[in-house]
Amino acid sequence: MAIMNVNPTRMQLTKLKKQLTTAVRGHKMLKDKRDELMRQFLDLVRETRALRDEVEQKLNDCNSHFVNASAVMSKEALDASLMSPKQQINVEIGSKNVMSVEIPQFSSSTRTSDSGDIFPYGFAYTSFELDDAIIALNSALPDLIKLAEMEKSCELMSAEIEKTRRRVNSLEHVMIPRYQDTIKYISMKLEENDRSSRTRLMKVKDMLLDKAHNYSGKQK
């Protein structure tokens, strides 16, 4: 692992040790965040899959009713019956924060509270199969909106998990080892400098003692 391009000083060593402590703490927090996001994501995926199965079944039923209606009504009559809808659906979009991820929340409301307004036609010239199709579609609509909310939440949480995973891997395999190797290098360099300084001091001390007491002359 390549070390950082820094001066091997005690001040730099202290600074790097603090940065290493921060990186280790951040690594743990990001791992905890990733694990919790994964847990919530998997729970949401299971709920989304179950809801999707229900919605697909309801849409299949709705499609079957429309097929039956088209079999007993002419295309022109069917098109005319559905041309001018009476009811209106309003969808409001909010959000909530889940582990720093802003996931959407959809809420729907109808323009009127009259349940009969889902039928955009009179009953005199239409078949009951068309009525069943409209009722089935109206029943599936809230689940469709909920499914859209859950699938978008899954998409956003998946992106956040991937981003968090990259950060965890970067800290674990790049930044923290680099800090550790740089700290080790500086520590060894400072120890080497200390040994060299002590050796020089001992030599200077010997020279001063020799000069003061003439040890060399006495030995002769």
C-alpha cells in the first residue's frame, strides 16, 4: 500500500492518528448504515413483490372484464362510453427520511366522494361486463399508486446502498490501510532519527569528556 506524501514529523504523526481514528469511526457508522439499509431494503422488496402479484392479478381480472365487454359491445359504443370520465384522481407526492434516504410517499384523493362517479356513462346502452371492468380498475388503482411508491423507494434505497458500500470499501481497503502504513512509516522514521540523534549525542559527549579530561593522552 502506497504511503501518503507527508513530512515524517511528530506533529504530522499526531494529525494522522486523529484522522485514522475518525476514519475508523466513520467506517463503523457507514457499515451500520449499510446493514440497516439492507435489512429495510429486503423487507421492502418482499412487500413490493407481494403487492405486485396482487396488482397483476387485479389487472388481469380487469382485462378479462374489458375483453368480455368488447365482445358484447361494438368498438364505437365502447369508445364512446369511456370518452368523457366523470371522476378525477389527484395524487399528492410527499417524502420521508429513511436512513438519510428521501423516499416518496404518494397519497390519492378523488374529486368527488360519490362512488357512482367512477362510471363515465349511463347504464342504458352498456353491458354489466363493462361495469365490472370499471369496478375492477377502480379497486386496483390504490394498489397501483402504492406499488409505484414502493418500487421508487426500492430504487432510491438500492442506489444509496451501493453508494454506501463504495464508501465502506474505500475506507476499509484504501484509506484506513494508507493511514496505518503512513503512521507506521513515520513512527519508524522518527525512531530511526531518535537513534541517530542519541548516537551523535553520545559521540559528542565522549569527545567533550575526552577534551575535558584528556582521556586519550592518559591512555598513551
